[in-house]
Amino acid sequence: MLEQLLHECKKNNTQAQGQLYKLLAPKLFAVCLKYSRSYEEAQDHLQESFLIIFNKIGQFNNEGSFEGWAKRVVVNYVLQQYRTQGVFFEIVSEKIPEEENVEIDDDEISMDYLLKIIQELPDRYRLVFNLYTIDGYSHKEIAQMLGISEGTSKSNLARAKMILKDKLQHSQNVFSKFK
């Protein structure tokens, strides 16, 4: 069924494009939310990404899943938006903070809150955090994707983790006062 839908989309069949949108939009919107500053920005990224997907659908060569290909289109589009805004810059030589293990009671943390504090990270930290921690890219791959050094990628990840750790500890302290 998906093959036929893709075939019709390649012929610019708007009904097929609408079906493909309905099929993939929830999953791709989740990707947009991860990388965007806000819900509204994620909506804009999703719409623009689908325009690119429909324009470049002929480039999908049936190697791997179409969903994976579409996800890469979305991630590349969002990262390009941040690159053009000058979000990334090199950190020349800076000591990277050592990682600490933090005990967090995840029963007290909602996914909505976690998403909210990740979205509040400065752009360069949020993007590196998501690429490394959630999507599993290496620092070398991230450096290539973002046009930064591996050291900058590592430093941005460490800073993102420190900020998140502080916010999570603060929220647990506040929560424990109301128990």
C-alpha cells in the first residue's frame, strides 16, 4: 500500500500526498518537537519539511524505509534553519565538564515536563543533546552535520546535561516540599 501511495505522490497526486501526510505527520511532528524551540515552531518545521518531502520524493530510491528517509529530511531541514540563524559557533579550547551521574526519580517527572525543559535549552545545546542522546549520532557525525568540531559537540552536550540536571534537581526539590 505504501509503495502505491509513494508512486502516486511522485506523480503529484494531491489526494495521495494528503494520505501520506496523515500517515507520517504524527511521527514527524514528534521529531520536529524534539528539535524546535516551541510547539508553534515545530508546526512550522513540519509544514516546511513536508513541502521538501513532496518536492524530493522522487529521490527516494526504496533503500531503507521511507519513514527513515522522511525523518532525515526533517532533521536536515531543521538543522539548516538553525545553521542559517548562526546558532552554532566554535568553542576554541575549553575544558569539558566531567559527567556526573544524577539520581532522578523519573516517577515524578512527566514526559511533557521533560520535553519542555529540553525545548528551553539554548539551540546549540538542545540540538546536540537530541542528536547524540536521543537519535544516537556520534560526535563526529554531529560535528559534520552542524559544521562544528567534535570538541564543540562534546562541550555542548556536557553543558546541556548540566542544565537539564540542574532543572530536574530543582523540580524534584520543589516537588518534595509538597509531599
